[in-house]
Amino acid sequence: MRGIIPLVAIACTLLAGSMVAGAIESSDFDDPAVCKGCHGEIYNQWNGSMHSIAYTDPVYLKEEEMASRETEGLTDTYCARCHTPVGVLAGEVPPIGHENLSEVSKKGIQCDFCHSVNKSTGIGNGAFMVSLDGIKRGPYDDSKSPYHGSMFSDFHTKSEFCGMCHEVYHPVTGIPIEETYTEWKEGPYSKTTQCQDCHMTPGVTHFEANPGKASGIGPERDHVYTHHFVGGNAVVTGVIGSEVHQRMAEERLKSAATLELEAEKKDNEAGITVKVTNIGAGHKLPTGLTEARELWIEIMATDATGKEIYHVGGLDSDGEVDTDAVMYRAVLGDAEGKPTVKVWEVESTLSDNRILPKEARVEKFNFAIPDKVKGPITVEAKLNYRSASQKFLDELFGEGAVVAPVIEMAGAEGTVELGKAPGEGVPGFEVLFVLISLLVVAYLVRRREK
Ligand code: HEC
Ligand code: HEC
Ligand code: HEC
Ligand code: HEC
Ligand code: HEC
């Protein structure tokens, strides 16, 4: 019951937020298909992105429904504000679901919404404001279109634009639920690299120019921002059949981190040192939906015959990551201090060991070398990513109905030689060379002395 009182306040806080914009109808916004006529390439990049399905995303819809049920509707406009901004601005939510939603509102975070934003009231919880003057705001100060007015907007070129939504906090307790903007702001990239540089250019981990035309009927430009908005989601992009976005998400994950491995034998134990470095993400690794995302190290060791002698970080029979694995994640807590994935219940952050931008983490593992094992031992390490745990998906869709693939972001290999114990065997060439040289020197010295 304790959770209910703050939830009443959510409704009040958010009602105030959505009324700022005044009377808005969804027909004030053009469908993306209209923009497609002259911005075909940008449309194709956006279509199939997580933004394009922010409201129809089956994972979102399930969780929104659960939140609404458990709070008696108090989270309806709160959740929908970032997932269907047009739907909320136009007052089509509540109810949640598609009942009252116009076609344009179902298009999630779309062209005309983003390019009608003219300012924000700050960072987080959907702090956007829109202007209905028909003027499209963007990065050019010399842009002319036969269809719409154009205006330069410095705001659109900055991370603060993305930070309106990529920063989610509980509207009453203020506990951070998603903090991608702050993670970026407090990290080393905020001086040099905006979200747009990594997420709206082919560079992935840095700005890279993409020369071409922003519109088939416009001039050649030195750089046109791409609109794939790819993160780490290779699950839903796959479910909706967006192969390009799915492949790009996998590639992006593989550019984010490196893994180095050292293996050695100490008495009867193998010692393994693994170094993970966040080389490419401008925020923590992982970021975003932190109550669900999983990032962990898997280690496997096999003997010369291929027999497994050590394995940590594999999946158990329920599809859960083995509890001994080193996992990088944030765990949110409810009023009783128990871990929860239901963000509306969140009253504290229990732990957060995610990897900061450019940070390196060193992890040590060791295991006993079994007697009479045939060497050398091969050790393989992997850095794995999964969009959600099986438990999270089971809770939303029922047991085993949806399975998130495990994506290997980085890998490394090493060997543990079992060979000779110290002191055994033939002296090396270097030792012989030094011995012979010493003898020659001694002989020459003796001759001189004579
Ligand atoms: C009839 C063709 C046409 C249609 C339809 C059209 N645009 Fe444009 N738009 C253009 C042209 C041409 C430019 C100029 C491109 C340039 O300057 O490189 C442009 C420029 C832009 C810019 C850049 C503005 C700036 O100053 O940086 C944005 C943003 C934009 N359009 C958004 C949209 C959106 C959103 C829609 C759909 C609601 C849309 N456009 C529909 C032709 C069109
Ligand atoms: C999440 C918000 C968002 C959505 C959705 C979005 N855009 Fe953009 N768009 C931007 C931002 C931000 C920039 C400028 C990036 C910068 O300058 O750093 C931009 C740039 C542009 C430009 C200028 C040329 C370029 O690409 O640099 C055009 C034209 C444009 N967008 C059209 C569209 C169209 C058409 C759609 C829908 C198919 C669309 N946008 C969807 C945020 C968005
Ligand atoms: C109106 C709110 C809003 C704005 C503004 C916005 N986003 Fe998003 N973004 C979302 C939501 C909501 C999702 C998740 C949709 C889903 O998963 O169903 C998302 C998803 C994404 C993803 C995909 C994440 C993944 O897991 O694959 C990326 C990348 C992204 N946004 C980047 C950006 C960038 C860069 C900007 C600024 C140019 C931006 N967004 C602006 C709300 C927004
Ligand atoms: C230096 C490049 C870089 C910058 C700057 C950057 N990102 Fe990312 N982003 C990445 C990479 C690489 C990944 C894939 C690894 C991961 O999931 O964290 C990613 C992943 C994401 C995801 C998906 C996370 C998940 O696992 O669900 C979101 C959402 C996102 N970024 C949003 C943003 C926003 C918003 C900003 C600005 C505040 C931003 N990014 C700045 C490189 C960058
Ligand atoms: C301030 C804006 C904002 C609010 C409010 C918000 N979200 Fe989101 N949501 C996002 C962003 C941004 C992402 C993308 C992060 C990522 O990909 O990791 C996202 C992603 C998600 C996802 C992941 C979808 C997927 O396919 O992986 C779910 C589920 C979700 N939100 C549910 C909710 C629910 C339920 C609520 C209300 C209790 C809510 N959101 C409120 C911005 C918001």
C-alpha cells in the first residue's frame, strides 16, 4: 500500500506537464509518409528503428499494461509521454492501448514530432514542448523547402535534445530509472561528442561525415545525419523484421567494448585475468533500460582433448545466467528493499556496477587443475549482452514465449601450459650462449695475464 500514495502524485505532476502545450490535435502532425515523399532515404533509415515502434513495441505494450493494472491507471500518461508523445499531447491517452489512438500517434517518435520540438523545460521525463507553426527545426541555417518553413535549431544538434527522454526518473521519489544523459554528461565524451555524433552518423563510436542530400530535391551537403537510431536492441528489431536495424545493433554492440585475457598456472591452480574496457559507448555499459539489460563475462576452459574443465557465466536450464557470473548491471529496489523490475515500485537503487565510459575493469577467476589432465588448457572468455533476462520476459509474455538472443560483444583466448615443472628439461639456447661467451672471455683474460 505504501507505493500507492506516491503514485497519486504522479498523475498530478504529469497532468501539469502535458497541459503546457495547450490544445493540440494529432492531425496537427503529418504522418511520416508525407515526409517520405521528399526525404525518402531518411524515412527508410527511421522506418524500423526503435523510435518508429516506440509505442507498438510488444515489450513496451506488455509492461505499460502491467503498470497500468497495478497502479489503477496512474502511470498511463507518464509512460506514454515518451513512447507516443503525439498521443499524449493530443489527449488520446488514457486509455492506454490503441483504442483512441490515431494512426499518426501510433508512429511512436516520428519525424514531425521531433522537428516541431522548439524547446524543453529541462532534462528527463519527456520535458519537450512543441510549436505548431509548421516550421521544421533542424541543423541547417540555409535550408529551403517548397512544403514547409525551415529553421536552424542549435538544440537539435545537442545531447540535451535526446536527454528530454533518455533520462527517466520516478516522478515522485525522484529515483533515477534510466540515466543515459547524466552518464554521458558526467563522462569524458561530454566535452567532445554529442549523442548525435555516435547515433546519427556512420561513425558508431565517433562523428563520421555522411555526405549526400537531405532531400532528393535539395542541395548536396557535406554531412547528412542518419536516422537509424540504433542502440543494442537486436530482439525487437528482429521480431518486427527490421534486418538492417538488427544487424546494425549487433555491430554496434561489438564496437562498444574490448576484452583481454591472461592465463597462468600457479601450483595446481589456473589463474585467469580478464580486462574489459568500455571503448565505444558514450555512457555506462550497459545503459538505458537498466532493470532489464544484462552484460556479463563467460569463461570456459577445456583440456587438450576438448573436455570442459571449468565454465562460469553460462545459461542454466531456465535460461538464466549462472549466479556466479560477473555481471554489470543496476539493480533497483522496491519499498521493502527487494530487487524489482517494476519501475513504478522503485524507491531505491540497490547496486550499480556498470562500466563507465572509457573505464577498464579487471576481473580475476581461478580454478583447480584436475589431476592427470592432458594439457595445454585452452581458456576462452566472452563478454555477453542480452536485452533482458529470461525471468523478465517470462513475467511479461509467459514462460519461454520470448527468448532474447545472447550477443557476444567481444572475446579473447589464452592457454595454460601444464608442461615441465621448474628446473626440469634442457637449458635453452640463450643459457648455452652466455656460458660459452663466459668461457671465451675467461680464456682470453688468462692468456693476457700470461
Ligand atoms: C515537398 C518536399 C518536402 C516535404 C514533403 C518535406 N520536406 Fe523537409 N525539406 C525539403 C527540402 C527540399 C529541404 C531542404 C534540404 C536541404 O536544405 O538540404 C527540407 C529540409 C528539412 C529539414 C531541415 C531543416 C533545417 O533548417 O535544418 C527538416 C528538419 C525537414 N525538412 C523535415 C521534414 C519533415 C518532418 C517533413 C514531414 C512532416 C518534411 N520535411 C516534408 C523538402 C520537403
Ligand atoms: C528522435 C527525433 C528525430 C526523429 C524521430 C527524426 N529526426 Fe530528423 N533529425 C533529428 C535531429 C536531432 C537532427 C539533427 C542532428 C544534428 O544536427 O546533430 C535531424 C536532422 C534531420 C534533417 C536534416 C538533414 C540531416 O539528416 O542532417 C532532416 C531533413 C530530417 N531530420 C528529417 C527527418 C524525417 C523525414 C524524419 C522521419 C522519417 C525524421 N527526421 C525523424 C531528430 C529526429
Ligand atoms: C520523445 C522522446 C525521445 C527523444 C526526444 C529521443 N528518444 Fe531515443 N528513444 C525513446 C524511446 C521511448 C525509445 C525506446 C523505444 C522502445 O524500446 O520501444 C528510444 C530508443 C532509442 C534508441 C534505441 C535503443 C536500443 O535499445 O536499441 C536509441 C539509440 C535512441 N533512442 C537514441 C536517441 C538519440 C540519439 C536521440 C536524440 C537525437 C533520441 N533518442 C531522442 C525516446 C526518445
Ligand atoms: C562515443 C559514442 C556514443 C555516444 C556519445 C553515445 N552513445 Fe549511446 N551507444 C553507443 C554504443 C557503442 C552503444 C552500444 C553499447 C550499449 O548498449 O551501451 C550505445 C547504446 C545506446 C543505447 C542502447 C542501450 C541498451 O543497451 O539498451 C541507448 C538508448 C543510447 N546509446 C542512447 C544514447 C544517448 C541518449 C546518448 C547521449 C546522451 C548517447 N547514447 C551517447 C555509443 C555512444
Ligand atoms: C522520460 C521518458 C520515458 C518514460 C517516462 C518511460 N520510458 Fe520507457 N523507455 C524510454 C527510453 C529512452 C527507452 C529506451 C532505453 C533503452 O533502449 O535501453 C525506453 C525503453 C522502454 C522499454 C524497453 C523496450 C524494449 O523493447 O526493450 C520498456 C519495456 C519501457 N520503456 C517501458 C516503460 C514503462 C512501462 C513506462 C512507465 C512506467 C516507461 N517506459 C516510461 C523512455 C521513457
